Amino acid sequence: MGEPFLADFAALSRIGATPGGGVDRQAGTAEHGKARRWLVEWFGRHGLRPVVDRAGNLFGTVEWVPGRPYVLAGSHLDSQPTAGRFDGAYGVLAAAHAAVSLRREVEAGDLVPARNLAVVDWFNEEGARFSPSLMGSGVYCGTLDADAVLAVTDARGVTVEEALRDSGFAGTGTPPAAAAAVEIHIEQGRTLEDEGCAIGVVTGNWTARKYAITVHGDQSHTGATHMADRRDALVGASRLVLAARQLTGSFEPGQLLASVGRFTVEPNSPVVVPARVRLDVDLRSQEPDVLEKAHQQLMAEIAAVDGDGEVRVSIDSASVRPSTAYPLEGVELAEAAIAVTGLSSRRMLTMAGHDSVNLKDVVPTVMLFVPSRNGISHNEAEYTADADLLNGVTALTSVTERLLAIDLAGDLGGT
Ligand SMILES: [Zn+2]
């Protein structure tokens, strides 16, 4: 038991592999397309029907009850530029293996499904090459517009539409209607490992605020401009980087996470006082009040940098991901389904965003975690032990089995 999953995971991990043991499969690149073609072939060998929708989401469907909606089980195959091989890909492959086990149960007469099953690889979860993140699931859930998303460009001006076409996944298929959704993912934190717990059942997500900011200065000669005449965009931007870090000191340790994750200096020449810096600030907290206070403080810092007169600061876009709950009925269903397998579980929040965060607002959704060694993620050193991967497949299969049989008609959760 288990070896076919590990062999498949090793094969998938070789696509877009980096020398440091990770992968580079950014959305819509050739390597991403290769990984997705590998999955389509896998679907073909295991009797799942591939469907690609307009937003580039890839589904592998099994229809037992014609006309009935589907349980969607999956995650994402795209990655950050130098990423670990587990983030997203694990959840897609775990769902594929769960689907095949469940199909065998149905064929053996051990499971009578009330609905159908689709494995899903959501397009561009990571948002590394094309922004925003959670793109494909956002279109599926109706929070993003398909036309707008297809027109989004990467840093080189390539649109999502072109990237999907070039990578072989420009789809026109109708995505399966969802009755419920389930996603399994590596924790990307160290709680499960520290507690020796096999599976996390997610009850809610941290709240997040993201800002795209431009600091505007004035381009001049580093060797010939008097200090009094300089309008140095990089000095203003650097103050904001430090401000983001210092914000975290206003709260109890662990209450606020803050970073500038992207920073672009223009024109970025050794002898030019920078004209413009673009930076992305990312603030997260478990507590909405903390995030709101941090937001106010950041706005005050921005006003102070802007008000000093050397540079101007514009906020080009700002978004809020509210903290919302996963439906309790789904949490309880998952706990019961995991208990049957003999694995341990605990309730927890997700700090990172996931496609299931979108899904849970439109259909009953369950999110599960497996341990991540040292909590390392978005890093080639990301690691989850084989035994933990296999436990996750077992848990996911059991949860999906119940979702196929039981109607979760209750609340979708809420804020
Ligand atoms: Zn992920």
C-alpha cells in the first residue's frame, strides 16, 4: 500500500525540478504545462475524464449519478519560482489517488455515491507570475471575472490567455458544478509536527491585507546632484520596508505577520538616484482587530513618508482577505471520517491562503493539513515525510467518501 502514490509523486516532482530539490512551475509556463499534461495522462490511465475550463482550471471527473453535482477534491500544480515540491502538487495527486480508491469502492458495491467526483488542479493559485493569487478558483467561485483574468499580464507583457494557450491549457469546457469541496495541503507551519499530530482540520483562515505601493522620486545623477535636491524613491521605499517590520513590534509576538515580498527599483542603475520603487506589502493576523490596527499604522507611516516632501507615495491597489470560518458541519464530518482511520487530528487555522478559502464561501468545504517539517514552505527545502503524505491520502479518501454520501446542506460558515 502506498507505493503507487509515492512513485507518482516522485514522477510529478521531476517535472520542473530545481537543483535544490524543489520545483519551478510558475503558472502557464512550459514546465507547468508539462506537469498538467502528466496529470491528464494519469487521468486517462485511471478512467477520469479531463475538462479544462476558460480560466484554465483542470478537472478529472468521474460521473456515477448523471446530472448530480460534484465533490471537488484538489489543490494546485503551479508553484512559486523556487518552490518546494509539496505545496499544492501534493493535494492534487492525493485527490487523484483518493478518486481512484473511491471508484474501486463504488465498483465493488461498498459505496453508493449520492453525487459525482472531480479531481481539480486550480489554475494559478500562487499568483507569482500573474496576480492575483487564487485566480482559477476565484473565477470558478464568481469573485473574479474570466475576461479580466485572461487579460492579466506577467512582467514581460504575456497575458494569461496567451500563457494558457502556449502551455496547452486554453479551455472551453464547462466546469463541473460543485456540491462540496475538499483540499488537502501541507501545513506550512510547525503545529502538527510539534504536537505529533497526523492531520489538521482547518476551521478558518487568517485575515490578510495586501498593498501594491509605488514610491515616486525624481531621477538624477548620483555624482552630481546636491543632497538637498535629491528625491530618492529608494530612501522612501526603504522606510516603508522597515515600517512593515516595526509594525509587528506593536503587538504581542505572533499576532501580526508583515513583510515586503516584492521590491522593484527603477531604473536600478548604480549611478542614478532611483526615480521609482514599487513594493508589495503583506500583513496577516489571526485577529481582525490586530490587522485593522496594523492597517491604520501602515497608513500613518505612508502619510509620514509622503508628508516629508522628498517623495510621493501612492497606493496602487489594496485588498483585504477577511477571516472567515469553514462550516462547522464539514469540520465535524472530517473529524469523524479521520477518527475511523485511526489517525489523530486537531483543529487549526490556516495562515496562508488556499483555493479552499474561495470555495468555502460558495459550497460546503473541508480543508485538511499534513505536517511540514520545521514549517518550511515557499522554499526548496520544504519537506513532508512519506508516512505523513500517505496518512493524508488515507484521511482525504475517508473524508471524500463521506462527502460523496452525505449531503452537507448546512451553513457555508461565515465571518
Ligand atoms: Zn499551496
